[in-house]
Amino acid sequence: IDNFDVDEDDNLEKLINCGCKFIITTRNDFTDYNYHQIEIKEFDDMDNLRDLFYSYNKIDYCEEERDTIDKIN
């Protein structure tokens, strides 16, 4: 679940207890709920960010498109 940026959700506990495993991205801190949480900091190296982006996106972009992608990131 991407961008689960809410302070509270009535159905979160039901979802977590349904027997499935989830990866949830959020900017909120849910450590008070006793869920396993890993804090990931922003990338400080543009090469690492590019590697991550292109590992999930196999399109062969031209140089101009790559420059635009760098500006967005």
C-alpha cells in the first residue's frame, strides 16, 4: 500500500490481522501500534536513485528523456 499517509484508520488493524503480509509506505510513524517499521532516508547519491528507478523501469530512454527523469527525481 503506497502513501498510507493518514494518522489513523479504523480498518488498519483488520487489514494487518487478515493473515497476509503487507509492505506499506508512509511518511507517518506507526511505532505506537507495535508494527514492524523500517525508516528509510532519502537518497543522497543520484546514482543510487537512478539504479533503483531503472531496475523497475526497463524502457530504453534517450538522453533527453533521461535528463528530464533526473530533473523529476
